[in-house]
Amino acid sequence: MEELKKVALNDVHVALGAKMVPFAGYNMPVRYSSDLDEHHTVRQHVGIFDVSHMGEFMVEGPQALDLIQRVTTNDAGKLTDGKVQYSCFPNEQGGIVDDLLVYRFSAEKYMLVVNASNIEKDWAWINQYNTQGVTLENISNKLSLFAVQGPKATAALQSLTAVNLSEMVYYTFAVAEFAGVSEVIISATGYTGAGGFEIYVPNKHALTVWNEIMEAGAAFGIKPIGLGARDTLRLEMGYCLYGNDINDTTSPLEGGLGWITKLTKDFTNADFLRKQKEKGVTKKLVGFEMQEQGIPRAHYEIANAQGEIIGEVTSGTQSPTLSRGIGLGYVPVAFSQPGQELFIKVRNKLLRAKVVKLPFVKQA
């Protein structure tokens, strides 16, 4: 057994009574109180996640944009300084290496934020295409990342920085002093659909910043939140989780990521995806809501009205906000329209579900 890596504040989470579990090679807090309580805290108030297991790569030099354009599906050429973009690395077989965020600091300086489970794979992937001497640095082990999410996040954090947080547009960022620490990346991004910010800080300042956030947020009811609630929150928004809903064998077009796949530019395997778009995909990732009592789980079978297996659930849960089962899964295109009836095999029973338009929970 490989020894689990620890985030800088591992001992803080243990002291807070978190249940720690192995996740993507790290010892991570899955919950502090209960998944339900933590989920509602983020939807209604404000919570803080330690997601320092995520990976960060710096990409710098005159050819930095060219490299990013070659290895990602979205058009990073549209980015301006201080903007963030959601994208993915396509592989050469029509699947996805990983999904990621691209941050533009300047015309020759970018940061890529990748999934913890894929840090080594992604690092090898981008290096393989770096034929023009772009400076790459894997800073994943140097940074801590705190996601402060919820409708009260802006108010909870405003006293810690001179940046006007209420004026920050979704998917933009600023580099500024925060909680007395200089050059912190304050990013108006997140994986919950509840609004808020992601704060990137050097490990040596992680404890200071965490404590300052907890203190400033106390009046707003801030609580530490684990990976359990992070999963139910992202699923209510229909956000893909790499390894579940998208992977090396699912194309971005099948996974509902056509909007980040700009076929007007050239990138790895663009021709395959152009042909796939022209021909039409045969299966699609859909969101569905249970119409009967039952919780769908990953790998449960999806059937048609005749009981024939037509697909598989990729992510599923009981939605704390909607109080019903929701899930994502791949089905043939003929079964992908909103309103379409599906059946989910739960404990050998076929339970009725219907395809719905994402997100499951509409943002306020």
C-alpha cells in the first residue's frame, strides 16, 4: 500500500473531528458532522472545503498559449487577464484525459488546475506535447486551496481583502493581499453552484488563512465541509466528476461538453470529434430524477420500459435539496430527451425515473 499524501492542514481536520478517508491518493476529510447538514450549510449559508489535493501547473513563455490550445478543447485564445475557463484534455482515442480550469495571468503566463487523481497523468500528457520549450512547473505540492462556497461567502470573506468581492464576475480571479498574506489567488469559481470563491495560498500560509477565514466567517455561520457534501452539491448542478461521468473512453460530445469543444480550432484529435459531431453521437450523458422512492448509485443499470438494459448510472444520490433520487448516466440518444421515461434497477427492482434538463437545482 502506497502511503497516503497529506494536505498541509491534515492535523487541523483531524482535530476538528473529521472522518478522514483515502481519496485520490490523499488522506481527506469526507465529513465533519453529517453530509446532510454540511450540504444545507453550503446551499443556505457558507462553508469551507479544503481541496488542496487538486493539482496546479504553471505554463509560461511565448508559446504558452499555443501549447494550451493544442492540448485543450476550449478556445483559450478568448481568455483575457484575470479570466478563468473550463476545458478538457482530449486523448487520441476520442476520450478525455481530464477536465480542468485554465487561468490567464498574462499573455505568456497561465495556470492549469487539474483533478487530484490525474496529476501525474496530466503532467506526463502536457509534457509530451511541449515541443516548443514552454516553461512548465508542477506546483501542486506548494499550494493549498480552500473553496469558500455559499450565498454568504462574499460577506464572510470581504473583511479579509481590499478586492471588492461583490463585483467579481463568475469565472474571474484576482491576485491580491488576503488575510494579511500577499499574492493570494482569489477566484470566483467553485464546484457547488452555490456561489463563492476558491482561495489559492502557499502551504506556509495555509493555517493562517484557514483560521482567518473561520474567524471572519463565524458571524455568518461558516462550517468546515467534507468531500461527501461536495459530491451531492456538484451532482445537484449536474457537474461532471472525472472517473465517474467522464473518462478516457467518453468523448466530450457524449458527455455534454460540446460547449467547451471548439471545433473551429486545431487540437489533439480534433478531426475525430469533428467527424463524431457530423455523424452524431450514439449515446449521451443525461440527468434523471427518480419518480419512485429509491436512490440511484453509480453502476446501477438503466433500462427501458421493456426491461432491456440500455445504460448505466455514472453518479447518483438522494438530493438533499429536492428530497428525491437524482443521477447522471449514459443512454442511447433516442432516450436522451427531457421527459423521457427510464427505469433504474435498484436492488433488483426497476424503478421509474425521467430525464430532466440540467441542473437539477436551479441557482437563485
